[in-house]
Amino acid sequence: MKLHLFNPGYEAGVSAGATGYTPAANIQRMRRELAWLPVWYGNPVDHVLTEEDEETDIRRFLPDLPAGFPLLATPINRKLLTRHSLPELTAAPWGLSPQSLRLFDNLKRQTNADIRIPPWKDAYARLTHRQTAAECLAILNPRLSAFNAQATDLSEVEHYIAASHPPFVLKTPYSSSGRGLLWIHGNRLTEKETAWVRGAIEKQGVVCIERGLEKIKDFAMEFFIDEQGNAVFQGFSLFETADKGAYSGNRLERQESLCRELTDLAGDSLQDVQTAVGNVLQKVYGGIYTGYIGTDMMIYREDNGNAAVHPCVEINMRYTMGMVAVRLFERFMDADAVGSFQTTCSATAFADHCAMQEMYPRQWTDGRLSKGYLPLCPVRPDTRYRSYILSGG
């Protein structure tokens, strides 16, 4: 039985180490407003930590859930955690960081709840760093890996891009979901790009430089590293990104359809990539980390015009939105439905929510969503962040 905590942006806490870390205001807001998200990917016996004054009855904001709808994990706030005598709960943050484990430790002392908190391992910081993904890529595809570099000062970045063929992608070592990216399209940095590089190095000590590729399709392979160190494949996820690479949403449909689409683009090599990536994850992460792990990939166009698979754009040692999408479709959607899982931020979130309730009424088939708009977290007049399913049938 787990006690889930949604803590996106945890990577900055890993970078800060054991020292004090305060998430940016927008990250704190996202954590509050999307705190219910683990209700949907946790197991029915699990609990999900919510804000102190948060309503914990899901039918208050989703009163039309049909009879036979699959059981969900149970939201619980600190007050209820103090009052109820629960069996041992295992701390399960979205992403492991010293700060998230310290939060559970404080929660345990304040509520007297029986919470088993996994120890922080120094190896987690190394495994969360982009350099580990680069090392995995070197095993999987040495040719692609040869273009990658790291720079610890501005002059190294300037020298690299001046001597190489653009475009380039600069990445901070501790970031995720397309954050911490800068595309460079020329051989000289602009004033704004120079400021970005200086700031990134000042904050995290290094920037990673990669070759920019002509993308055809973003996707990911989701795995679970079990206690024996095995990398168990969980499913494919196809996701969308904004112009600058930030994550914007996932497709929701049968795994067979997603696999067929990827195979049509990439050919029969997809199964070989899946096997190779699983083997590398076992070698690098197995025996150290237990939990979900997602490997972001890309089908891209080579210089000769052929499509190829980049097998390791990014590794996320945590729950991922792709894994959430896999679980949402498996558990809560009609097998013939096709839709999307979206996470958005807008000053008009509440008005948008009300409009979508009217425009896309929910329809159910045998207790599963077949059509319509399904918010996954409560939406209030002051809400900015939303996570929801939109299904077209």
C-alpha cells in the first residue's frame, strides 16, 4: 500500500542535493492543483496526499461516474492521515529527491502515521543526470552519441557550435518534460542565447550539447525496474510537444494501434530497440533503483532521407506522463475509444473547464469512458493547471 505524492520539478531538488530547496512558485502551484493525479495511476488500495483543506471525495467533482467504474486510489490530507489508523504505507513520490523524502519524514512525525520511507542513495543523483542518458545512448547508438558534448563554461559552448554543423540542442542536466532546452540554429550565440547558457551553467555547473535532428515523431517506451533489477516493458506512449520541445500531451488508444503506427514509420527495428533499451536499463539502473522509468525516443529523418529511431533522447527515472497515459487507457477508457491526455496551464482554466463540460459531455460504455471530457483533478475559479482526458470515441 503506497502513499503517493505528486511532486513535478523534483529534478531541481536532486541538483540542489541535501541543501534547502524551494520550488519556483509555478511548480508549487502545479503540485497543489494537480495533487490528485496519482488517484488515477495508483492502485485502488493506495492513498494520495492532498492539500490540508482539500475535499477528498472524488464524486464531489465527478458525480456522474457510472456504476462499475474502476476503483481509484484514495485522496487523503494530513488531518485524515492523523485521525485514521492505516496499515503501513510506503512513500511513493512522483520523483525521488532528498526534499520529497524529507517531506514524508516530517509527515510521519507530525501525524504518527506508519510510513516506510526508502533511503536516499547518492547514486540516484548520478542516474537522474542527463549524462547517464548520454552514456546509455553511447551503448545503444555510438554514431548518434558521437555528436554529444558537455560544456562547463561559455567559451566551450561557443567553440563547439562554431566548429560544428547546426542546429544544436542545449540541455540542462537536471530537467524534464522538455524544460531546460535551448535550440541553436546558427554558429554564433545571440545575446539572449548567451544569457541562457551563462544562467544554466551558473545554476547547474554544466550544459549538455546535442545535435538537432529532423523530428518525425516523438514517442517513449515505459518500463518498470523490479526488485530483481529486471526492466519490464509496460507500453508505448506517443506524446506531443510545443515548438520549443515542452511536453503538451499524450495520445490515448490501444497499444496495438500505437505500435503499428510506430512500426509503419520506423520499420521492424522497433522490437530490437525495445529489447536493447530494456537490457541497457537493467545494466545501468537495475539493482540500484526500483520503480517506473521512461525512455523518451524519436523517429527522425537521416541526411539520406531514411527514417531512423533515436533510442535515448532522455531517461526519466520516475513516474512519467506517458506511464499515466498507458494506465488511463488500460483502466478507464473503452477499448475502442481514441483520445488524448492533456496537461495545460492557463489563466482561463476554469472558464475553459466549464465550456468543455458543456461541449464534450461524457458518455460511458460498460463503466468506461467512450466519449467526452473527463477532468482528472478538481478545477476551481482560481485554478491554472488542469489535467484531463478528451475522448472522441
